Amino acid sequence: MKKRILYLLAFVLPLSFALSGFSIAKDNNSEPPLSTGETEILLEFLEGNRNFVNTDAAPAIVPADEVKKNLKNEKYHIIDIRSDSWFEYGHIKNASNVKSTDLLTYFENSITPADFDKIVLVCYSGQSAAYFSSLLRIAGYDNVYSMNWGMSSWRVDFAENSWLKNTKDDFADKVVTAGNEKGPKGSLPALSTGKTQAEAILRARLEELFATPYKESIAKSSDVFANPDNYYIVDYNRLDRYEKGHIPNAVQYQPNESLTSSADLMTLPADKKIVVNGTTGQETAYVVAYLDVLGYDASNIAYGANSYMHKTLKDNGWGAFTKKEVNMYPVVE
């Protein structure tokens, strides 16, 4: 009997250790869980609660004629974020002049945003208004919009100072059709607000970005064409448009769906300047604001493809700015 017990122990114990060793080896070879930093906490919150930029509702742009039709509508609030001097030169009736740096506190302390069906931000070209509208959407104000083309669509003298002098064809012959592949998924930028809760992290990010002039989020197409290797270029257009001509080195990202953690967001480099290119710079301003909140070093190509291949856009009906977009609506001087 003792011999049988010793025999069983001699067989079972090595087998147990072997199985135990197999289990340990398996655990050691598995991928370690990703550390949960501020950016991961914030991204999870945004994708669960404030994912506007990745929906078909983005961008939230309204035409000038809609604004004009609602000048007497008490449920319609217009905020002009241009400089004091330009506002005094001419503004839309009943518009409030609010500096972009003061927008967040204005929404919290000066108005009750829920009282309005639409709150429309207006600027010179529609680009900075789109950027700050995106930040306000991320802040939770889902009734905020930007006016298409800004004051350039309201009256011709405003257009002459903005869109009409910035539509160019300087690099129309430099676009390419060969595609570029996205890189492998990497890590997110590392935020360091010192906060641990998602909404506190978001608040800190928003305060910093509202305090930063929009010009800090602009890239000129001339600089990008001259030094494409200095940037990670996001072409935020449908694939069929991308294949018909884009900036050298640009990588195509599908509008309204690519920039999520389950799709292609993490193929963006956390350690390189990102420029986002679209047709007008308005739709992409919404995207750049979202990326800035997450800590990416992102910029918007000013005026989009209108700034370097305007005639191509016009000939193909691809969102070119022309004098047809300009109205002659009255202003308060």
C-alpha cells in the first residue's frame, strides 16, 4: 500500500508542478493591461458621452440664410467672436460680441443655453467659429452651431477680407493620387492635468484651449507642401475624393467614423505635428478641436483645399467658395 502511495505521489506531484509551470508561463506571455492614464480616462468619457465629431451630425454648420430668417426668433442666439473693431464695423442684428477666451464663462454665467434652440457662432471665415463650436459641443452644449463661411457669406466686403483673397491654386499641380497607409496603432498622448476624474480632466483641457488663440491651431498649406515630411497629414475626405488628388504623404481618414479608439484614432502619432486637411477648413476645425482636447498636437489647414486647388474644387462641385456664396444682408454699424 505504501509503495502504491509513493508511486502515485511520484507521478502526480511532477505533473502538478508541470501544469502549474504551464499556467505561469501562459500568464507571463500574455499582454499586460494598458495603464489607465488621464487621456484614456478622458477618451472613454468622450466616446461614451460627447462623441459628436464621430457622428453623422458633425459638422454643425448652418447657412447664412437660415440665420437671416431667424433674426427675430427669440430661440435663436447669435454670438460674434470677431474683434471689437470688426464687430463695430458691422455685425448681424442682435448678435452678442464675445471673445473666444470668454465663451465658456459666457455660457455658464451670462446665458441659459438650454433656453435656445440654436446658438450660432460667427467669425470671419467660419473656421474659428467651427473650432470653438466643437469645444462647446464637447463641453456638453449640443445646440451650438457655426455659420457657414462666417461673415464672408453675409456681405461682400467681409468676403474680400477673408475668403476671396485666400482662395488659390498655387499647388493644384502638386497633388498626388497614390495612396498612403496608416501606421500601426500606438499610444495616446499623455495628458497631465493632475486630475483623476474624467469631467475634471475635460474641464482643465477646455479651460486651456479656450484660453489659447485659434491661430495656434492653424497651418498654412504652403508650409505643408514645402515640408510634408514635417507633418502627419490627415486627409479628412471620403476615399473617392482622396483618390482624385491629395497632398503628398497625406493619409485618408473617413469623416465621422475614423477617429475612434475602435477604428483609427490611435494610428495618429502622439509625438508629431498633425495637420488635418478638408475642403474648407470648417469641417476639419471641428476635428482639430477634438484632437486638441485629447492632447494631440493638431492643426487645421487654413481654408482647406480652397487654399491650394480652388479651381479644381469649383470645376468638380466640391465645395469651392465663390461669390455665389456671398449675400448682401444688412448689418448694424
